[in-house]
Amino acid sequence: MLFNQFSIALLLILLTPPLVAAPITLYSEEFPPFNYTDKGKFIGASTEVVEAIMQITEQEYEIKSFPWARSMHISQSKKNAFIFSISRRKSREELFKWVGVLVPANQSVFALKSRTDIKINTLEDMKPFTIGTTYKDARETFLLTKGLDFVNLKRLSGENTYQQHYKQLKQGRIDLWPMPNAVMNHVVTSYGDKPNNWIQNVFKLDEISQEGYYLAASLTTSDALIRKLRQALIDFKQSEAYSKIIVKWGL
């Protein structure tokens, strides 16, 4: 009888498939130097941190890059869907489960260095100018909640919006360019221009620069998975490997 019970238990173990963490999908956008495609490979500072914690947790994953508004929509509606690099704002707080900060992110409003007529001391001072923004991103949302109107904005969506805005800035089609400092530097440098020769920082967006860029997940993603990834991120950020990523990407 004991042998029969043992045999049955062993058979059940052999027939039960091993528990494997379900693959997850991470949604992002073309947002250099944090996350972007280069020579067919998705790279960047945030991307390297995300890939590190996936490796630490032995989590199967894939990364998909779409225009920001689409990545925001998809990542909210699917189970085991994540998004990066995303700013944590009050309007987004209840839309996601927040894993943690991947990288620091200082943000500012920029103008051409030749525009000596532009003096911005408050957000109100931006109203006479045309501002280049990306559809529904953190900077556009912030400016709209602070009283600026759509009439002030020259909005773009889709891929390469940051490069397009820099071209518009140089052509005089926009006056102001709200951007993360590191993104501005990357875009300007990619055109062979020296930021110090072309660009001036006219206003610091301190209210949206307080923490950094997050990894977040859909509300239907399991809390156990969130906890596992959060702890891996905490541990990795204390490592030399993380420090090297920050130095490598100029953050």
C-alpha cells in the first residue's frame, strides 16, 4: 500500500510541468539615450538596467518599441505588460504598479543660444512662445496642467519626434524645446553640433525631475512578480555595474 502511494505521488510529480515564470513584454519608445534602436538593436541606459534585472531574476521577456501614446495604452491593458522609461506623475499614479526608478532624469526647457530675446523665469513666461512637445508625454502633460494651452504647442507624435523638434528649433519653427537634459545632449550631438555652441537652458523643470525614470507594470500584473523585480532593481543599483551604466551614458 505504501509503495502504491509512493508510486502515485512520483507519477504526479513527473507529469506536473515545472513552474516557469510567464514571459513578460516591456513597452518603450525611441527616447535616446535612455531607450532607442541603433543598428537594429534596442539599447540605452534604461534598457541596460532593465535587461540586467531580467537576467538577475531569470525572467523571460521581450521589448517592443512604439510611439509613446501607443506604448502607454498597451501597457495599461495587458497582463504582464511593463513600460519604461516613464515619469511617475500624480495623473499616472493609479494607472500602473510602480517597480522603481531605473535612472536619474533632469529636465529643462531649451532654446537656441542665439535667441537672446527669450527670458523664462516662470512657466507663465512661456506663453508668448511656440513650444515643441511630443503627444501626451510627461512634459506636454505637465505644461498643460500648469495652465499652458494647446495653442502654445507644436505637437508631434510617432518616431523621431525629438530629432524633428531639434530641426524645427534650428529653423525657427519652434521657440522652446522641453527635454530631458541627457536627451537634448544626445540629439544635438547626433547632428554633429556641440550643445554648448547651439543650445541654452532657459528654465529648469524641477517639478518633473525629482526622481527619475521608472519601470512600471499594468495593474493586472501579479504583485509577486512586481516584488521580485523591485528587489532585483534595488540590489542592482547598489552594484558597480549600475554605476558604470550611469557613467557610460552621461547621467
